[in-house]
Amino acid sequence: MKKEVTVILKNHSQKIIGLKKHQTKQINIPFISDFGLAEEKDYLMENLSMLLVSGMDILASLEAIQTGIKSNKLKAIVTKLRNDVDAGYPLSQAFVNTKLFPEHVISLIKIGEETGRLADNLKVIVIQQQKQRSFRSKINSAMMYPILVLSLTGVIGIGISWFILPRLASVFNQLNLDLPLLTRILIQVGKFVEAYGLIFFPLMILALSITIYFIFIFNQTKFIGQYFLFKIPGVGKLIQEVQMAQMGYILGTLLSAGLPIISSVNSLNEATTFYKYKKFFTWLKNSIDEGNSIHKSFGLYKHSNKLITVPIQQMIGSAEKSGRLPETLLKIGEIFEEKTEITTKNLSVILEPVLLIIIWLGVVAVALAVILPIYSLVGGLNQPQSTSTTIPPTPIIETKEIAETAIATTTSEIILLKKLKIKPTVTGYLNVRDYPSLNSNILLQVYTDEIYEYESNQDSWYEIVLPSGDTGWVLGSYIELINQ
């Protein structure tokens, strides 16, 4: 008998030592990230609920579920769950040790264990998580289209700046023209990109990525980006509708499952990602904890109408008085889920023309910068200035007589003049300018097949003798030399 007691005590001691070792191991296990496990977690909860309803115990259910899990992370978590349950932990405590679910989910599991409605509460958890992801995806999908279009616009703009603008800059620099401001800006951008593009664009993308991270993702500063989102027409309305739908579903399902109102509001606060609503739900929880009703708490909070519309506040107040708060909240969730669907579609329709206008402005700016210098060049060749006066050409014989008289009367020096002939032009005449440049003033026009004498030439320009005795310059592309 004494020997049997010794064996029993020894076995009991070994179990206690094993449990303590297991507990020590639990403490030292690092946090396992649940990134990328959303669908797998739903699979775990859905199947665990169905297997428990069918009469299987928790250990057998977890073993059956583990065979269908693809993620190695979740397989390790389920193995940990089985070991904890086998060691004597309740399922809620086993989930706490895995750190896989937030606090309100653990509370639902614990309430289900205590009330015998574990399978039902697991279904509630699955529905709540699916709704929560659905609401987030609505906002993401609404912003995806403009982000994609603007990103493609940025890539095309970088390509134009890198490969096209430097070549345009070299072409325009060779033209002796007074370029428009837009073209000069384009040329400077092209030169800058050609010289520093390999440094500038990577730094610009890095700076943009860091800015987006700190404005929209980093927990301590993302309220800045959320503030701007609320100011965008249509986006602010969508965020409000998503938050009210989420409030209706989460509070309604948690209250229906038997979770206390304080814990339900706290769970709603954890599920909310927007700073304004987090601040509001934190205040709402504290106000209810002080003994106020939800409807009264709405009235005490400043600018609550901008977060929760007045009709919804009145519906919640009436539901509190009639004792049908969970059902009313679920109905609110259904109503605003339908509204979010409509708003998401309308938002895409509204943003599409705005984005097209932005792209159109960029294309027009580049086109004008390229076309304006070409227009100036053609206009300088074909159009006379409005202040110039046309002097009828003097017959060639008179010009010859003037030249012969000048030669006869000049005894100290002899001026030898050469002759040229005006070629046919599109307009039928050629502009005579006071300086060998297309930007100089127009003195008069000379006509096809007329012959003039010239004194000198410079950079494809020829200085001809005018009937008045003065000289002017004509472009060498439109003349034919008669004698050398």
C-alpha cells in the first residue's frame, strides 16, 4: 500500500513539474505575427465552430483543422493551442497565449465557454472579422483607382523628363529665337534631368514613400493623412458611412452574443483605424462607464453630429428605451453597408473626370512648350511686322545707274559690288531686315526674280543695296548669286 501511494505521488509530481515547464515555455515563446493570416484565421474559426456543433471535442477538432491549414505560421499556432488545451487550459486562455486575436474576441470565446454557446460565438467572431475586412476594403478600393492613375502619370512624366526633354532642349538651344517662358522652363527641366536624373528620381521616390508612410501608415502621425482624407469631397462621406456600418455590426453582434456594453464599445474602439472615431469611442466608453446612456453620451460630445448622423443617434436612443438595441444596431449596419456600396461606385465616377483633367493639363503644357517655338519660327519667316512700311522696288536700271554714278564720282577708292537674284518663295516676296537675324526689324519686301547688288555676307545672310541707297539683309536660302 505504501509503495502504491509513493508511485501515485511520484506521478502527480511529474505532472506538476511538466505543467510548470510548459508554463515557462509559454512565457518565453516570442510573439508570432499574424500578418497574411486573415483567411486562415477565418478557416480556423469557421471549422472549429462547425466541428464543435457536430459533437467533437476541442482537441479532436483542432487536430482535424490542422490538416487543412496551409500556412506554417498558423499550423504552429494550432499546435500550441492543442498543447495548451491538453495541458488543462480553457480555450479562451489558450488563444490568449497565442496572441492571435484581440481582446474582444477572447472575451466572446470566454463568454461562450461559460454559457455553453461557444460554437455560436465563434460564428459571431467570423462574421465580425469578415465585415471588418469588408469595410476596410471599401475604402482601399475607392482610393485604389486614383492612386493607380496618378502613379502611372508619374511614371510617364518621369519617362518624358528623362528621355524626351533633354533632346528637345538641345534642339531649341540651336534655334536663334526668343523662346516662351513655358519652353524655357521645359528646357531647364530637361537639362536638370539629363545631369542629375539618376540621383534626383530615386531620392524623389524615396522621399515620397517616406512621406506617405508617416502621413498615412505610422500610428503616431497617420491622423494627418486622415485629416486630409476627410476633406476630400466624397471620401469623407464614405469614411463616415463605413464607420457607422462598422459600429452597427460590431456593437450589434457583440451585444447579441452577451458581451457587456463597456467591453463592446472598447472592442469597437480597437477595430477602428481613424483617429477621430477612436477618440470618440474612447470618450463614449468612459461616459457609459460613468452611468450615461449611449444617446446621452452622443449629446455630451462636441461635434458628435459630424461623426454619427442625428437620425442614427435618435434610432439608438429609441432602441435603448425599448430594449432592442442589438437588433437596431445590426439594422444600422445593414443600411450603411448598402450605402457604402453606392458611395464607392459614385466616388469612382466622380474622381475619373478630375484625374483626366489633371493628366490633360500635363499633356497640354508639354505640347504648348514644344509647339510655341515652332510657331514663332514660322511666323518670323512669313509674317511682316505691323509697323513696317512697304516701299515699291525701284527698277533695276535705276539701281545700276546710282551705282555707276557712285563709282564715277569716287576717285579715292573703288567699290566693287556683286549681284544676286531673289528666288521664288511661298509668299512671293522676301523680307529685308536691318540686321542679319530673324528677330530683327523688317525694312521692306523684295520680290521674286528681282536683281540687287550686295556688299557683304554674314552667316548665310547677304547685305543688299536698297533703292534708297541704304542697305538691308536678306536670308541666303532665298537668293541666287549671279556673278562672283
